[in-house]
Amino acid sequence: MATHDYHRGEMDIQDQKSTWDGFITGSVWGGLLIILMVGHATLAIAIGLHWAVSLGIMAIVGFGAGLFMNLGGRWMATVVVMIVLALIVQAVIWLFGAVL
């Protein structure tokens, strides 16, 4: 007969817990980033709002979501980097518009 060496609650699950926590954190960050990008595109392109106003609204939403969900300083830095990236993209658009 087989012996039963398993005892409920005695297994070390720290690796599984940290993997799950990383998955949830990545899902939350990824979902929020998609919401911010699609929201900016919707406001600027589909609704016709000026791109700077749309960027400002999405920045407020990003910072608010970070504070509401307690995502910390790395999230705030990510939102700032996204704002800077959007400004660089807009500058490139202006440069190509001036050339044409």
C-alpha cells in the first residue's frame, strides 16, 4: 500500500505566491497602460479633443489610478515617462508636418 506523506499546510508555497503576485501586478499595470493609451487616442482622434488636453486628462487619470490603487512611485515615474514620450512623438509629428 502507498504511504501518505502529505500533510496539509506544510508545503512551502513562497515561490508560487511570489509568481502569482507578480502576475497580478503585471496585469494591473498592463491593463492601466492600455486604458491610458486607448483613452488618449479616443479623446484625441475619435472625439477631436486637442492632443494636449487629451494628454493632460489621461495624465490626471493615470496619477489618480496610481494613488487610488496604491501603486507607488514606480507607477508615477512610468506615467511621467509616458507623458515625455507622448511629447517627443508630438514633436516628431510637428517636424514632419513642417517639412511637408
